[in-house]
Amino acid sequence: MKIIAKTFKGEVINIDIGLQSTAHLQKILQLNEFIHKEKGLEVDSQKVVFKGKATNNTDVWSEIRIKWTIF
């Protein structure tokens, strides 16, 4: 599975999780930690923005109505 993220500077980051399940990424914080591990971007400097609204690290994807699509 791939996640495509975009930084505020406009850089596109492609992350290959390599799993067919998103069970281990249920919270935004878990995605931030994965990005830190793979790309070296500090967790504290990351923010997931959805529909113009910043989310919290404790938010669960389903609660903010983001659904995973596995290709």
C-alpha cells in the first residue's frame, strides 16, 4: 500500500507501507511515526490537514471520515 503525502512546501512524498492492511495505522500519530521512521521528518513537525482543518495526533482516521483505499 502506498501513501502519498504533500508537505507545506509542496514536496510530494511517496511512502510504500508494503502491507495490505491499515490496522497498524488507525491513529494519525501512528502514521506520523511511520513517516518519521521512513523519511526522517520529526513527528512534532508533522500535521495532517483534511479539508482545510488540522487534525490531532489522537484522532482516528474513521472519526474524521478519511477512508483507506488499497490499490
